[in-house]
Amino acid sequence: MTRFILLAIISVSVLLIAPYVGYARIIKVKGNKPHFIDFKGESEEKWENFEQGELRERRKEGREYRKERRENRKERRDEFRENREESFE
């Protein structure tokens, strides 16, 4: 029992002290968007750069997905036309 209490006290103190020392970051959530709180004062800029990179990556994935779907649609359309022409013959 005393081990558990001692472990709890140590872990809570580490969680409270680590961000101030610079070993950890606390993540605060505003709405659906997490914000990194860095106690060295550079968090907002880092977060904005990270967010822009994420947006670029998502847009790129979206473009690739749409391109792939377009190609699949064309292939299905061509197959359907071939099958339709064969059925009329």
C-alpha cells in the first residue's frame, strides 16, 4: 500500500515538474484541435507549422484518392460499355 502511495506521489510530481524543466509538453484541447503548450515559448509557431504540414499532407492524399477513383470509374465505364456491346451482338 505504501509503495502505491509513494509511486503515485512520484508520478504526479514528475508530471507537474517535467513541463517546466522542458522534458515534456502538455497538450491542451480547444474544441477538436489540440494545442501543444511548450514552456520555452515556441509552441504556437511549432503548432502552426505542424498544422500546415498536416493540411498539405491531407490535401495531397485527397488528390491522390480522387485521381484513383476517377481512374477506377473510367475502367468500370469501359468494361460496362464492352459488356453492353457484347450483349447486343
